[in-house]
Amino acid sequence: MSDTLFDVLILIARPAAGKSEIIRFLKNTSPAQRQARFHVGAIDEIDDFPMLWTWFEEDDLLAQMGHHRLHTTPDGNFRWTYLWDVLMRRIALEYHKRLRDYASAAQPVTTLVEFARGKQHGGFRRAFRHLSPELLSKAAILYINVSFSESLRKNRRRFNPDRPDSILEHGLSDEKMKQLYAESDWSEITQGKPPGFLTIQGIQVPFVVFENEDDVTTPGGEPLGQRLEQALRTLWKLYCPF
């Protein structure tokens, strides 16, 4: 593990809470500032949205060809709940494959892992069970906290029907949002604790909460930078206390 940078930073939240906006902010920060202020190196992003979106596209193609859909129903649901688990294992697999290239990278790499989970399909507790110990042993968690009403508002605001496959502009119907994400198990997992550690598969993984009910992530800029710096400074002290 690096003694100056996060190896793996897991960004989790409800949909549209600000995860992708934080990643965009970090990508647009100079490498020197990104390392000094946020303990983040060259960014390698793993997001499960492109993975699941591919399933929907492939199933639409199969249906057009007269074949059975493999992963999804025509009304836009997964056929089986365990496909959410497959996505987590895909994230772990992607991380394992990319480790081969990190040693030869021109700059130290921080892997940013992004996903959202609701209680309806197992929540974060179930998702964490399917990440690999290889990834978890090098990870820290940044949870972006917004209410469901704020998540719903921003989901409506960001949706661009001309770019439904876009990480920054995709969205869900209000009905799907309520079905999948109205309830979150984050507070149950952390039991309302302040920044600290989650025990996941026997591994102590540090976490902090980034409060974003006031939506500092949409306008971005230095107010976002200052809040993010404060959160990641706290997280770094847990991640690398010496």
C-alpha cells in the first residue's frame, strides 16, 4: 500500500448523490494538487453502471433478433436478484486485471470504485460480501449522504433522454427509484457511528461520510474541493495513521 495515496477509494451512495461529480472534480484537478490535497493519484475508475447498461443493450438486441433476453425483463428489471452480486464480482475482477498494469504506470494509481445499492436488492451489506479481499484490503470508503428526496430530485434533474448511457446524464423513472432506492441500509451497517471502520469479510475498512444534502457537488468548484479535502483528510488518518 502507498504511504501517501489511497490505493482504492470506494464511492457509494444513492443514485445521483454526487459520486460521479466528485470523480469529475478529481479528474479535473492537477495531479500535484490531487495528491497533496486529496491523497489521490492517477485515476482509474471502475463503475458498475456501464456493465449493467451493456446487459440492457444486449438484451434489446437479442429481442430484436427473436431470441430470449439473458439478464433483464422488457420493463427494465433484472431477471434475478443475484445479478447485482455478479456486478460486484465484475468490479473485483476488473480490479484484479488492472493490477497487472499499475506497477508499470507512469504515476501511482488510485482506483475509484463507484456504485449505488438500495435495500430492496440487498443493500450495501450484501454488495460488500461480493468484493474480493484483494480489493478490500487496500480500500477506504467515502459515503456520500443525501436523503431519498434529494436523490430523487437530482435523478430527475440530470436525466438526458438523448444520452441514457451516460455516466453523468443517465436516470431512472420515479417509480424505479422508489422501488430500488427508497430505503438504504447504510445507517444500519454503520449504526450511526462517526468516521471509523467497517468489518467486511474480516477486513477492517475505514469509512467517512461526505454530507451533500445541500448539493455542493453540482456547482463544484472550491466549495466542493474544501469539503472533499476535509473528508478525505479524516479518511486518510484512518487509512494510514502513521
